[in-house]
Amino acid sequence: MRVTTTDGRQVDLEQGALDGLRTRIRGQVLLPGDAGYEESRTVWNAMIDRRPAFVVRCLGTADVIAGVRFAREHGILLCIKGGGHNIAGLATADGALMLDLSPMRGVWLDPRERVAHAQGGCLLGDVDRETQVHGLAAVLGFVSATGVAGLTLGGGFGYLTRRWGWTSDNVVGMDVVTADGRLVRASCEENPDLFWGLRGGGGNFGVVTGIDYALFRVGPEVVGGIVAWPASEAPGVLEMYRTLAEAAPPELTLVALLRLAPPAPWLPQEMHGKPIVAVLACHSGRPENGEKAVAPIKAFGKPVGDVLVRRPYTQIQALLDATQPKGRRYYWKSEYLPGIEPALCEKVIAHGATIPSPHSAVILFQIGGALNHRSPEHSAVGNRDARYLFNVTGSWEQPSDDAANVAWVRSAWNDMKSFSTGGAYINFQTADEGPERIVAALGGALERLGKIKAKWDPENVFRTNRNIEPTR
Ligand SMILES: Cc1cc2nc3c(=O)[nH]c(=O)nc-3n(C[C@H](O)[C@H](O)[C@H](O)COP(=O)(O)OP(=O)(O)OC[C@H]3O[C@@H](n4cnc5c(N)ncnc54)[C@H](O)[C@@H]3O)c2cc1C
């Protein structure tokens, strides 16, 4: 079998070596043509089409250790798949040994200590489902099929961020298989340098087999959902969004977006495919407070659809899932923002009016709050001045439409990026974003991260990510 080495050469791997690996794996070793190989090798973004030489579907930490040691022994390029949601397709690489953690989706809870232990292949929905049994929640993201590991290693934000910070701010500890195939603990007490780097510095330092999240009392019922108006109302709606967001309590998170109306049952049929402006909201506190907080949104103008209501927290956490299926073509560009200026709203409206695909959107996320209150040195994630984020999300079906959709995203981004804090979210970066964008994402943390890399992965075994070179 042909494999790619860490230095990019193509070499043959003997059948005997692969047979030996099989005896050391409790999960599966999948080759091209095997049932399950396609599912493992493909990722959420169909623009990414890579073929690992083989896949180790890990059933536990021992499989991860065996896989890392095997890759090291034979000098094979290693890639790691969590939820497979990274837009740049960082989970997969041609000719590599892929460690696919998707069978590792166990969640254990200590409700008294308010900590959840999630295995490294968990999706966000796995954690929400188990924590909500106890009326608790971890700080996670907006789409339930996203992997916890990739999200957390890059920072992570969602509806609870304004109360408790980045997802990575709320990690108590991680279990990590290092480049030399050892299992170590990373926490404030054990290997604090590694722990610092893992919280934002990506999967550069090892394979995370488990994450312990601090939990908070949320739900089971919250006020959340979406209200939509015709796009002609966008100037007023975005001004209302801007004003409400600035005054919002930490429990309330508001997202504004422009797109073409999806064929959703909560929108009248005559609106389907027409341009809309919408506000997505979640108030994670007491529902009666939530209802008061979102009343101005519901009362604004003449909405064409309104499903901003009391609902289970797990439901709001999955509300956007249907809009983000695996297998479409995606291209995004985003920037952190210090605030929302009226001039930015004008540009959002202008680019919303030229959307070339029924699945694309221009989105303003409110973040800020608790994440702004920690020291910039707290962990690698940084960007403590970010209060909002814009994301221009291109999403379409046919390869023949690639050029038009990518051009639309890039033109909107180019026109709006002067509003940026100068920082960019590492987890939203596409495959064509180069080293200067890693600097935009990690800025001042890079020097320290290079030293942590030199200590924990001096030979750069974990390189198929937003890579940080070891610096000595
Ligand atoms: C539809 C959608 C919605 C999103 N919503 C949000 C959101 O609300 N908030 C937010 O912050 N982000 C969001 N993201 C971005 C998301 O955080 C990143 O795409 C993230 O990389 C996804 O993690 P994953 O495990 O699914 O990805 P993968 O593609 O599996 O992995 C991403 C990177 O992490 C590495 N990795 C994965 N698992 C491990 C592991 N166990 N150990 C070590 N390295 C590992 C991979 O090697 C790769 O480099 C969203 C993405 C999508 C596609």
C-alpha cells in the first residue's frame, strides 16, 4: 500500500505491518473499498476530497495510542478526525493514517461536581443530551453535529459564551495522547503549559481522547428561536439588532442574518426563496426573563415568521442543524468585530442582496461578555477584545457553481474586513487561508505555542492542522 510520509514522500507500506496493526486495534482498520471507509474519509465540506491511505476507527484510548505509535514507527503522515466539521478539512489528508475518533462518543457526568467528561469523538449534541438530564449544560456551539474536540481546541463559542466565556475557558482538564504515544493529563495542576496551548492552539500537541467540561445550570426550558422579516426591512431590523445587542444581559445572545428564505414550515410558502433578514435569539436564563428580553424583537415591524418561543434547550442547540448538512460545498470568510457600526450594517445589507445561492448567508454573531473579562494571557485562544463576529457563509451544491459562490464570499469579506478587530477565528478559516491568518487568529500566543510545540511534539507529528512549527 502507498502511504504519504511526514515529509511528503510516497512510500510502500508492507502488508505485514498493516496486519500487525490490526492485531493491536480493538476498533477497525479500514482500507479504500471497505464498508465505512467513505464515511470516515469524507468530511462535512464537500469541497474537500482527500483519501487517507487507511483509517483506524478508534474504540478507545488504547487504539489511539496504537495508531500514533504505528504512524511514528513507519513515518506515516497522521491526521485526526473528531466531528469532521472543519471547513478547511483539517481532519483528512491524502495518503495519511487517519485516526477517526467518531466511535468514541461516551459522556459521563458528575452532577455534584458539575463536570462532564466527553470522549474525544463526541458531537456537541451528545454532550447536551446527557448534561440536560441533570438540567446542566456546557458552553458549546450552535450546530449539534459539530465535534467537541475541534471546536474546543480552537476556542469555541455559542449561546452561553456571553455568560461564561469561550468553550475552552470552561475546560477543567483534557486527556491527551502525545506524539510519543503516552497518555497524559493536561489541567491547571498537571502539565499546565500543555493545557494552556490546547485551549485555542488547535490539535497541535496531541490527540485529545477526553475533555472535562465545567457545567452550568441551564434549561431544561429556555426562550429561543428565530424571527424573520422581508429583506426590505433590513435597515430597521439591523438597527434594532444593534441597539438590543448592546444593551443585552449576558443571558441573551443575538444573531442577525440575511439570506434567501428556506422552504421551512414556519415561513409562508410565498416567501420561500425570497430575501429575508432574521434575528436568532437565545435567552439561557429563566424563561419569564427571556420572554421580556425578546419582546422587542417579536414586536418589531411585521415579521413573516416567528418561532421565538419557550422550548427545550436541546432544541435550540439543534435549531440550525438542517441548514448545515454534510456533503454540500462550503466556503466561509469571517472576522472578529469590536462592535457593530451602522456602516457595517449597510454593507451586510448590500452583500445580502447579491447572494448567489439559496443556502448562503451573511451572519453577525454576538459573542463578547464573559470572554472579554479574562486576561489575554489566560490561554492560547486570546481575542479577548472580540464582541461580535461576522461570517459570510457560502453554501451550494454543484462544483460548476464554485467560482461564483467563492467570488461572492471573498468580495463581501474584502469589503467588510476593515471593521475587524484584526483578529480572526481559527475554526472558521478555509483551506486557502495562509500563515498570516494563523497570526490573525493566535497573534501574541504564537511564540509561546511554538515553544510548547517544541516540548510536546518536536518532530511535528501533529501537522495536518493549523500548524505551529516547533521553535527552540
Ligand atoms: C455547521 C458548522 C457550525 C459550526 N458552529 C460553530 C459554533 O457555533 N461555534 C464555534 O466555535 N465553532 C463552530 N463551528 C466551527 C467548528 O468549531 C470547527 O469547524 C471545528 O474544527 C470542528 O471540530 P470537529 O471536531 O467537528 O472537526 P474535525 O474536522 O474533525 O477536526 C478539526 C481539527 O481538530 C482536530 N481534531 C479533531 N478532533 C481531535 C482530537 N480528538 N484530538 C486532537 N485533534 C483533534 C483535527 O485534526 C482538525 O485539525 C462550526 C462549524 C460548522 C461546519
